Amino acid sequence: MKKMTHHFTYSLFIGFLTAIFTLSVHAVTVDKPAPDFTLKSLSGKNLKLSEHAGDVVMLNFWASWCGPCRKEMPLMNDLYNKYEKLGFVILGVNVEQELQLAKSFLSDTPVDFPILFDSSNKVSKAYDVIAMPTTVMIDRNGKIRYIHKGYKAGDEKKYKKMVKKLIRE
Amino acid sequence: MSLSSIHAAVLPEDRADILYHSYDGGGAEISGPSYLVRKKFSESVSASVNHYVDSVSSASIDVITRASPYTEERTENSLSVDYLHEKTLISVGITESIENDFDATTFSFGISQDMFGDLTTIGMSFALGDNIIGETGNDTFSEEATVRSYRFSLSQVMTKDLIMAFTLETITDEGFLNNPYRAIRYIDPLDPLNYIYDDEVYPNTRTSHAAAIRGKYYLPFRAALHGGFRVFSDDWGIEAQTYEIGYTWPYSEALTLEFNFRFYDQTKADFYSDLFPFPDAQNFLARDKEMSTFTSNTLGLGAHYKFIKNGSGFIKRGSVNFSWDYIQFDYEDFRDLTVAGVPPGQEPLYEQDANVIRAFVSIWF
Amino acid sequence: MKNIILFSSLIMFLQGCSSIEPWVKPYERAHLADPIMEFGRDPISENYIHHVYDSRESARGAGIATGGGCGCN
């Protein structure tokens, strides 16, 4: 009986671990086509990724509670203003449920590029966002070319290098 | 050691604090300032310095029954350096505490690591302290003690709204562990209606173990509820439990209020007695109220006001904070010897209460 | 028998580690990142109240667990 109890305890334990650490494989990797999506933007209009086919697209997943995201916002705005005319766009995908928090941050730190709201987190899931912020670079053919996790001072130079390279292609 | 950020894989923010603290209870008044400055020196190194002062003016029960009220000062300085490499945070620190009759130096080393998608943080730390104990008015008295502490902690994000933390800590002492100013009493063999004071005798080693579990839960309407439980035992026979519950309530954008309740319960040390039956009744003898059977209850209130939210220039954020804790101690086998005219062991049980104030200003830069 | 089960569960656990999927996604940590969810956010104030209890009670150690895994940044 004691042995059975042990067995039971351990199978419970293993079951618990398996439940927690479920393995999952996602298709979002470099050199794969970027999954298309439609999201509501700050201006109220719906915006579809495929509308930007032919452009170099920088997808940036961010939240107002995320310190590094707030820091890189104005820097991304500079990047956008510099390369916008060369067929480059940034889509700032906000992952929050409470839109008010994002809106009040943006009124303090306005940006010129489109902000999209992924409040159901469908797009964040599809892109397998495993860090905040996450930046995905998509080339003119709609293919994912770079995935950058997090932000630390100086990373904006890396973004600039990638954007310059993708624009020239 | 204080790695007081829940984000282990980032260095703590640059900040400066000025705090005034005051403890008033049981005939003792202890107050003073504490200053802290923390500054990053690069993306991976942050250092902090703390200067702390206790100005003591004591006429506590131990003092008035045995000696005369006194005043003294204790100063503590500490320096710690944190080094961050990827998801590992390493901290080293040194603390020095100086009193006219007690000097302590403590070295600490800690390492913490974020793992499992940053949902788990595991930390380990070690501290080594050297104490030199003197006695005011007795220059020939000098003793030493060594303290070692080993700590393991695990914090775990359970759900989107719940974070839990589990901590284990073992502390060992070796050397002179008595308080030279305390005494025991025993019944006068020649007159059972009288008692006589004598020196305390402590073992010269002590090992204690503590385990704590804490949780913090985000309520659906932006407020947080937290609870904690700690068990403690040592090889002197003391067992203790601590229960804590608290509520954090953001009253407005700028003002956050806190409510806390804490309950503590301990059993006495094996060699503790309020009144020994005869001299040298056992190998070890103690009569410190801190080692008796007692409970304490604390009710705490706090307010936290942000006076700068999104500062431009040098100061990014600023807050003023005030908290008040009321503590009630009820002793179950420590008697109030200021009450005279009763046979030894018939004095009323001692009780005391205290008001603890913390007022501080913090700026983040 | 007990050891074998324990050992195999440990192996499973360690294998799991290499490809663990965090069950609270980084984009779901808005509440955890709120300052009201921090354990001991003011170090000198926290250290002081610990000192108050440590010098009046026999229990010691395992105070406010600092450092933790929000992974908000």
C-alpha cells in the first residue's frame, strides 16, 4: 500500500511537471514568411500587415509597464523618420489589455509610426514573443529576417544596420 | 544583503533615500537617520552605500531593575556591489557596525539566477560576521563571536497575478553569545522571600534554521494582497512562528496606502527561567525576555506619495513615505520585577508596547 | 524502486529545462510588473523593520525574500 502511495505521488509529480513544462514548437523563425494579421490601430482604423508588402517592416512588441520598451520608443521614432521615405515602416504592437495605460504613455511620448493594439494577444502568440520588447524585421518579400529580444542601450544601432541592409535589397 | 528588486536579471535602479526612524517602547527610545545611495557605474555594475545611526536612550525593564538608564550610539556603514552578467546577478558586500562596547564586521556574497523564461529566480548567499564584545566600564572585558549565515531563496511566478517566494536560512554562532549586561535571578537560599542576581551562562554555539513562504496576489481591481509564514527553530530549544498579512491599495495615481498585520509566537530556550530555584541550578542559565515564551502582535499602516512622476532632468521619480507600526509584546514567563512586595515568582507578567515610525524621502535618478 | 522513480523524474525534469515554455508569457506580465507587486521595494525601510524584530525576538533569518522572477524587462 505504501509503495502504491509512492507511485501515485510520483506519477502526480511527473504529471505536474509535464503539465507545466509543455514543449511546444513554433513556426516563427528567421527566413520563414511573417504570419499576416489585422489589428486595430491608435487612429481607430484596422491595419493589415500584408498592406505593407514591398516595404521593410519592423514589428515591435511593447507595453507601457516595460521599462526598456519605453526607453526605445523615441529612438525608434527617430529611425522611422529617417528611413520612412525609403519604404520602411515600424508597427508598434502594444500587448496590453488596458489600452488607457498605453494611450497615456503615448500622449507623453508621441510617436509618428502606427501603433496597433493586440489586446487579445493573438498576434503576440503567433509571433511567439518570448521577451519584452521583441523586435521582428521583415524584408520586402514578407520574410522574417531578424528577431531581436529585449532592449539595452546601443541596440538601436543594430536596428539601424539591419534596416539599412534590408532597404538596399 | 539586500537585492530588493523582483527583477533579478536587471540591476537595481539608481536611487537615493533619506530615512528617519524611531522606536519608542518599554522605556527605550531609539531613533536616528539612515542614508542610502545606489548608482550604476556601467550596464553591469551597480554599487550602494548605506550609513545608519541608532541613538539609544534606555530605561528599559532590564536597565531599571539592574543598572541606571544610559544613552549610547550605534553607527553602521555598508557598501555593496552588484555585478550582472546575462541572467546572473552577483553581489558582494561589507557592513561595519560600531558601538562603544560592540564592533561587528560582516562580509557577504550572493548569487542569483533567473531561469525558466524568467519565471523562476534562484538565489544563494553566504555571510560571515565577526563580533567583538566589550563591556562599558570594564576595560579588561573583551570577547569574540563569529556568525555565519547560509541562505537559499526561490521565487516563482505562479500565474499572471500571483508570485510566490520560498526562503531557507541557517545561521550558526560561535563564541561569546551572552549579553554582558543581563543577569539571572535565583531564590535566596537563606530567605525564600528574597532573590539574588547572578551572571548568565550561555552555550558558546548556536545553530538556527528558518524557512519562510510568502505570496503576493494582484486583485482584480488593482490592489495587492500578501501573506507570509515563517517557521523557526534553534538548538537552544526555541521554536517560533511568524504570520504576516498585508494589503497594498493604490488610492490614487499618486497615493498608495498599506495595511499590515503580523503575529509572532515563540517558546522559551531550554535554559531560560524567570527564577531559578538555587544558585548554579543548571549548566546554562539565562533570563533574557527575548528568550522567554511570548507573543507579539503588530498593526502597521503606511502611506507612499509620489511627488514626481515623470521628472525631466536629474530626478526621474520621487516619493515621500510614512509608516507607523504598533507592536504589543505579551510575555508568558518573564515577570515584571519593578513590582515589589510580592514573593519571588509572584510578580505580574511583563508586557510592553512600542510605536515604530519610519519617515523617508526617495528619489530615483 | 523509489530511487529509480525519483531519478527518472529528475531526468525528465532536466530534459524539460532545455525547452521550457514559460506559462506566463512575457506579454502577460502587466500585473506582475506593477510596483504594488514588489516584495520589499524600499531597502532601507525594509532593513530597519527587520532589525526592529531581530533585536527583540529570537527568530532570525529567512526575511523578505528579495530577488525574484517577474521577467518583466
